[in-house]
Amino acid sequence: MTRGPWFRSAVNLSQKIDSGEYSAPEVCESVIDRIERRNKTTNAYVQVVETHARRAARVVDRIDLDNSSGRALRGVPVAIKDNLDVAGIPTTFGAAPMINNVPEESDVAVERLRDASVVILGKTNMSEFGHRSTTDNPQFGQTSTPFDPSRTSGGSSGGSAAAVADGLAAVALGTDGGGSLRIPASACGVYGHKPSAGLVPTRNRPDGFGYTPFVETGPITRTVADAAAVLDHISGHHPDDPFSYPTRSINLRNAVEQPVDDLHIAWSPTLGLFPVTQPVRETVGDAAESFGDMGASVEHVTPQFDYSRQEIREAWQCGFEVRLACIQKRISIEMGIDLLEEDDITELFRTFLERGAEYGAVEFKRADIVRTSVFDTIQSLFEDYDLLLTPTVSVPPFDIHSLGPQNIEGEEIDPVFGWCLTWLFNMTGHPAASIPAGLVDELPVGMQVVGPRFRDDLVLAAAAAVEREQPWIGTYPGTSVSI
């Protein structure tokens, strides 16, 4: 192999492996070599499983293509966020006390990707249990965007996004409970897709009904077609998930080829709730208006919510913090590890755990009244429009040592969540993706595409149309070495 495969799309890479131009072991070795050279810069991976990956690549090379159901991703190097279980590999959740937690069973999405003959390279960095919108923890440190090592990768799936953007994996899996796929996708200039709630199943044991707020597993990729291929494999009903949804009527793979000229699209630069810097508004606005050049109609809207941003955020955060507190309690009972008694966790994470344990049952359920109102507002929007477009975040990637901005356009905000236009859609379960919209001061910013429930195909079609109009595959630092 004379040139590295690091920035090829996953679908293209698999085709080259199928044709014999590349072998799966060659691709695996080349990417491992790049990780060894580059990971010290972005800190995307917390563990690389070279022996495991090499063995898997050799197995892939022996697969009979005529009997292979996973051909579209065969041999593709994949990274897994460190809160998703891969049997036999530690799942630390970005928390030092969990360093010896080795699951015996893989998550459903991981199992399905393995069935598709991918090669899993390792686990990627995250904030502790995904509690914040940047990627940093005492055990593994900070993850940066490949566009500037001094700037954040976003979070909490920041390691996954940085790995894909830096050519350290063709595909990565992450999770999203408040924007954790979309925020780092924006900061790293990649595509991140939060599926409709129930589209991608999870075991979520022992609490199979832990649905508040919706936390979804989804792909981070460099192309929309790659994400569609991943979703095609990992979505669909699973008997262990009481909320999983059959996808027989949804054609995800073919969605990327669908036209968008008949779509009626709503563009909301602030959702009527969030301050957004002018450069981000202009850059994302230009990307939104490009749908007009493709024949779609684009209309500026300001949704009318019944509650303030503060009230909605508190309702979302109530469910989010209760979820974290429940996880903490389970770990204490099952593993004898009391996270609150540990010294090597961040104070913000400790605060969230303590607050989550203090909510009463009635207070917890009353937050769903606000949540229902938000859901109704978004649902009513889709009575008139096919899609909703917003910025993914309010600002370009900021200093890696910062939690987030405290002031935007003269308005004081919560530095942890106040700059993210993402978590509303975890309250409602609508599909939402972040696509690269352009650069602000040479740093990437994303456009969020939100669709009606279970219209992930429509979100993919719209994202693919933008990708055709203004391709971003060649914008990554170092791309010229492999294309």
C-alpha cells in the first residue's frame, strides 16, 4: 500500500478490500501505525487493542464474499466510545474508578457491527459518564479537535469524533443524551447522527426502561453514506429493548440518493432560545440557504415554546442527573464502587451525582410536563415543514481547558450546556444530525438537521444533498497525504 487509506470513506474502503486492491490486515496495520503517530496530538483513543484488531482483520480477509451479509462495511476500521461495551475490553466510562470494568457481553450495536465484519480498533475518550459537552477526565485527559490541538473536540463523544476527523478510524460509534454525537461532530468537522429514539436498540441493563432523557447510540463518520451504511446495520428491533422499532419500512442506505427539491424546510438560527455568535449564524445560514439552490423552499422560523430556556434546561437536566445518580447507585450495589467516595472524579460530575440523588419522584415526573410541551412544539412545527435546520452549537471550538463560554453576544449563559442547541431533541426523541457547515476562523462549525420521528431517512437525504453541494471530505488536516 503506497498511500494510507486514512481519509477514504468507509464504503469506498470496503469496496477496495472486496476488490483485492487493499487487504483488511494492510488497512488495519496502516491505521494502527497512524494512531501510534497521531494519538498523542488529539488523545482520541484511551485504549488501542492491536492484537484483537489484527486477529479480526485476518478473519475478515478469509470471509467468503458470496456468503457475507456485511459487505458494505467489510474490513472497515472502527472506534468505539468508552461507554459502549465490547466483550473482553474494559469499559471505563471515562472514569478512573471503572478502569477494571471488563464486560462479558457487547452492546447490541457493537454486536451488529461485528456481524458486518468491521475491525474494532479500540475505545475512545469521553467525559466521565458523558456528563459534559467537552471531553476531559482525570484518568485520560483532554481530547482536542484535529483542526487545532489547543481547541476542544466537543463532547462527550469527543474521542470518537476526533478519531474519525484525524483518520484514526473510518467510522466511530458514540452515544448522545444531550448532543454528545452532534456537538463533537460540529467541533471536528464530521457527520454525527443521533437516531430517532428506538431506532438503534440497546440492552441498557439492568434498567431496560431507562428512557429519560432519550440516550441514543449512533455513528460518527466522514461521509453521510457511511453513516447510512452503519445505521442500516445497527438499527431495527431487538427483543432486549422494549422501545426498539422495526425498520422494515425505512430505507436508510438508499436515502442518500433521494432528491430534496420538494422539501419545505424551516431554518431557525436560535430556536428562539439560544444566543448564537454572528459568524456561526452567518456560516450555518449560508449552508441552510443552499437548500434553496437545490430547489427546496427554506423559511425562517422562530418556534414558540411555552417555557424559557432555563426552565427547559432544568427539566432536561433533572432527567439527565437522575439517570447519572441511578447509574452511580447501581455501580455501588453491583461492583462495590461508590463514585461519590472516590477522589479521582471531577467536582462537576460529583455535583451532578449529588443533585440527581436529591430529586423527589414527583419533581422528577413533573419535569416531563415541560418535556411534553417541548415535544408538542416540535411536533407542531413538523405539521408545516419537512425538516428543521439550526446551528449545532453557538460557537466554534474553544480553548481545550474551558468548560465552555460564559457569555455569548452579551448574554450570560451556562458554560456546560448553554451553547448547545442539541439537548431539546433528546427530550423529544426526534432524529437529529450535525453536518459540517463550513469554517469560522479556520475552525469547523456544524448545522443541525432535525426530522420528524423515524424519518432518519429524510435527515440522511438532506445531509447528503448538502454534502454534494459543498463537499467537506477534503477539508481535514492532513487529507492530502491519502487522497
